[in-house]
Amino acid sequence: MVHQIMIMQLLNLLISQSLNVISDLNSKYVESLERALSEFLLDDDDDLDLHHTRRGSQGSVACLISDAFLYFTRAVAERFNLPRFVLRTGGFSSFRVFAAFTHLHQKGYLPVQASRLEESIEELPPLRIKDLPAASSPDLELMVELVSDMVEETKASSGLIWNSFEELEQPALEEMRQLFSIPIFPIGPFHKYSSLASSTCLISKDRNCIPWLDKQAPKSVVYVSFGSLALLKEKELLEIAWGLSNCKHPFLLVIMPGLFGLGSEAADPLPKGIMEKLDGRGLVVQWAPQDEVLAHCSVGAFLTHSGWNSTLESISEGVPMICMPLISDQFANAKYVSDVWRVGLRLESLDRENVEKAVKKIMEEKEGEEIRERILELKEKATLCLKPGGSSYESFESLVNYILSPS
């Protein structure tokens, strides 16, 4: 319990910092973006006609695309006579929560009470109160304000571009189309558009894990990564490591040294006792080429924080997930993975026994076989949706035509 409280304190601090950054961006950076766009749009011309940009001429700027939370860009786009499209890199299912955030606050679901964590949210099935993002943030009022503004500014945009595909989230997509009377374009999974997509990562990747994976048996390896915001205390990390060690399956564990919650640059973050017991069965790296790892034939399960990118990547490669959500939309993502799509399991508590049990269930038991069959079906759909005639392919074509159509 003490460690759960410590993790929550770390999360609340990170949430508070993020909210303040978002608030500052929306209140202070309108003029900066206007100047940048002016310089981009004009060729050595100091006079800018705000109502006649070069949209429509060869090489012109056709629109402005910005993240949903950077809603200050609406005012800038209007000044330059540009349509603004909102980009959502998360899923439809988790965005349902943001769209209902003010209502959830008014109805008393927020702030969360410990005694109500398992209570279902009637307005947002199948979610429970524990699946709400950042629900215990000390800056709840600011969060409600920012989310409310984001939703209203999204409704005022020219369209929504989404990193998802229809076959995965059809019910939530239809719900969003009813709520937002603007065109919605699900064109994901984004990472499948280019083999070079991962090259934009600012963190150096360790490819030494690939030769190690080559030596492992097919579908035998548990890949473990918690993204670039790993908020684990040392005890939680050790529980995961011991659970992996006890399950007797080889594993690839990504630990980013020096990140929030670890505070160590040590090359060997795990105790020698664990490493000696592993006898070469486990490999610990600081980072890894995740798309390449998940596509490797030796990987049989993914222990993940349930970030949306990781979720889509795992689905796209047909790798069953063991979900350990930490922050934001990860809780809702994990709920859908485990209970709706049924392509993974969720760790309800972090201890070595639960880690070992979940790994064995995925890797050794009939339930794991059924999970693997379901996620392979989704993998096929994720592949087909991007091909000519597929849902995301057609949606992308519609987006391009819509942007280029006369205003």
C-alpha cells in the first residue's frame, strides 16, 4: 500500500507538470505560432494579408494540423484563413472519457474515492471508475477546464484525424461521429505507413537485443517495456523481475536508467541474485526497437504500460498483452484489451506471483491460446485496413480529397 501511494504521488506530480505546460502553451504561444507561419507563408514580403494565404496555389499550405490539446492553434488558423484539423494519437475508446469529462465531474465520479474504484460508469460502459485517466490528480479543476476547452475546440475544427482503424473501435467511432458533427478520419495504425516511422525517436535504440532474440525459440520470449515515462519504484521493478524469473520463460526487459522513479544510471539495475538465477534467460537493455522486437518470431507476449502506440503495435504484430497501466488513457486502453477485444490480461496488482501467473496463462494455458487466436484476427484486420479498398486507406483518400477541395 505504501508503494502504491508513492507511485500515485509521482503520477500526480507528473500530471500537475503536464497540465501546467498545456495551459501555458494555450495561453502564451499564439503570437509565436503566428510569426512562424508568417515567415513560412511569405517570400520576403513583410506584409501579410491574413485573409488570403497561398492556399490553392502550387506548393501552398492547405491546412493546419495540431494536437487536440493545442487548441490555441484554432485562432491562428482562422487568422490565416486555414482549416484546422485535430490530430488524435490515442484511441476512440479512451477519448470517450475526455468527451464526457465535465459530466463525470458533475456527476461525482471525480475526484475518485477509493471505496468506489470498482464501480461501473453507466454512461461509459464497460469502464469503471478505476479506468478514468488521472482521476486523482490534485489539479482536477484545471484538468476539467483544459479537457472541456479541448473538446469544445475540437468540435469547432474542420475535422478529426485519428490513429485507429474502424474494425478495431467501430462502436466508439460511431459514438464519436454522433457527438462531433465534423468529419472523422480513422487512418491508423500510423506506424505501419513507413518502415522509417521509428527513426524519429529521440532515444538511442539498442539493437543488440535482436541477435539475442534470434537465438530464442518461437513465441518463447516475454517482451517487457513501459514506454518513455516509466514511473516505477525499485520494489515494483524487482517484483516484475522476480515474477519473470520464476516463470522460467526468457524475457527481454527494457529499463530506461535515470528516468523519473528510478534515479539510477547503473548499467545493471537488477540485483546480482536475479541475474545469476536467470543464467542467460533474461536480457536487460536501456531501449529497444519496439516495432522490430514485436515483429520478431521469438516474442510470445508483451508486458506493457498500455500506451496507445504500444497497444496498436502489439495488435499489428499479433502479440498478446499483459497490461500494467500507469497513467492517463492507459487505464481505458487496458480495459479494452482485456475485457472488450480480449487480446490480453490486466495485472490488477503488481507482485511477483501475479506477474508469473499472467505470463504462464498467456504462454502455457488454453486461455492464452484463445487470446493469441483473437489478436491474430485483429492483426489481419490491421493489415488489410491499410491496403487499397481497406477502411484506413479509403479514409486517408477521403481526408486528402477533403483538404484539397475548394473551401
